[in-house]
Amino acid sequence: MHLLTTRRTAARIARALVGQAAASFGARIAEHRATTAQQATQAPAEDDAELYTPDDMPPLDDIMTAASAYFRAADQARTADRAKRAAKKILNRLPVGRYGTWDVTRETSGRETADLDKIRAIFKAHNLGPVPMKANAPSLKVRKATVTAAPVEAELSELVAR
């Protein structure tokens, strides 16, 4: 770089590059702090005994293969859910009957859920305060990691040292 520019210009370029690196580093620290704060507010795992210990950790290749498979399956599930919702928009408005080779029926599920409106009314009638609720279990999320800027930072350090 210094063959084509004066020392003053090279220093100015190096300062600009260091400034950009510092801004990028600051942004990454802020992102890390936000992620850490979000993880701290999430409910801890109920049973940490199920997590791998350092001695039991599977090989990195197995972890990467599992993460990739999970990511692909989750993407396929989202695609299938969108297709199901689009089809359901039409099918929900049809009366029960036979349509070509398809029978459309409506059946009640055997699954039951609590009627929170009635529970709230009972709690209010007996002055029991708010209905106690518990947090949902944490959801597993798998995202593609961003590439780190370590090689760029090493090159900047080398430029500044000159």
C-alpha cells in the first residue's frame, strides 16, 4: 500500500480501516449483549441433566449434520404449513360432503383445553386474584452462523503496525 501512497495517506487509510473495524466490533458486541440478555430472560431448561457434559459431547461433524438436518426439516415444515393454510382457506368454507374423490367432514377432537374465560370468572367471583400461569418451555432455534471478521482484523492490525 505504501508504494503508491504517501505515509500520511496510508496512515489516514489505516485510521479509517481501524475505525470501520471498531464500529463493526462495537456492533457485534451490542448484538452479543442483546442475544445474551434475551437468553437470560428466557426460562431456563427444566432438566439440565439432559444436556451433554463436556466429556459426552458428540463430534463437531455430528453436531453440524444434525443442525443442518434440523434447519432443512424446519424449513420444509414451514413450507408445508403455508400450503396447508392456503388449502384450509377453501376447505373450511365447504359444507360437509363428497367432492370428487374427497370426503370433507368435521370431527371434534378428543383433546381438551382449559376454558380460561370460565377459570378467570371463578377466580374473580372468589377473590382469588389472577389466574396462575406458567411459562412455555423454551423452543429450540437453529440459525446459520455469520462469518467472523477475524482474518480482516488480523490484516488491519498488520497494516497499523507498519
